[in-house]
Amino acid sequence: MVRVRTAVPSRKRKKRVLKAAKGQFGHRSKHFSQAKRSIIKGMAYSYRDRKVKKREFRGLWIIRINAACQENGIMYSRFMNGLSVAGVDINRKILADLAVHSPDTFKELVAVARNAVVNKAGA
């Protein structure tokens, strides 16, 4: 039977792992077995946190919209309900941006939401 020598593939595999672990602290970037564990864990975290990032941004947008609503004297839930009743389809990302960068436009949207809620209650 032919003798199989794995020096080249083994070295290639180790180099790839150590290159991916570059910049990590201590043994995680120097020792193969530690680096391998660290890379696996890091890839799992990166997969999970791509989902978590979306959640955190949505929460941030809601906080910003709520703060702007409080300044304009309306509750967040009533504001969002008023926009949906009025048929205004603006997502939370854009609303948060308007609340921060152009408060006058946001104030107009608050007025639209208020009118929609009043007209709905009166009808």
C-alpha cells in the first residue's frame, strides 16, 4: 500500500485557521487547537449577532420615535395607530430618522396621526 503524506494539506489547514484567528488575544492567535475553537465560537457568534443586530436597531428606532412623540404630546402607540389609520406607510427606520434630523416634518406627521385618530373616533 502507498504511504500517504499529509504535511502540505495539514500545514495549509493550520495556516488558514491561524490567519482567521489573527488579531485575537494570546494563545487564541498562536496555538492551532485554541485558534480553531476560537474561530468556531466566533463564527457562531457572528451568525447569531447578525440576527440580533436587526432586533437592536428596531428597538433603537422605537425609542427615538417615542422620545419625539413625547416632545409633541402624543403617545407612541397612538401615533403609530394614527399613521396606520391615515394610510401613511412609513417604516420605523425612516420615522426615527425624521424624528432626529427634521423635527418639523415629524411634527406634521404627528398632526396627521392626531387628525386620523380624531376622525376615526368621531365616525
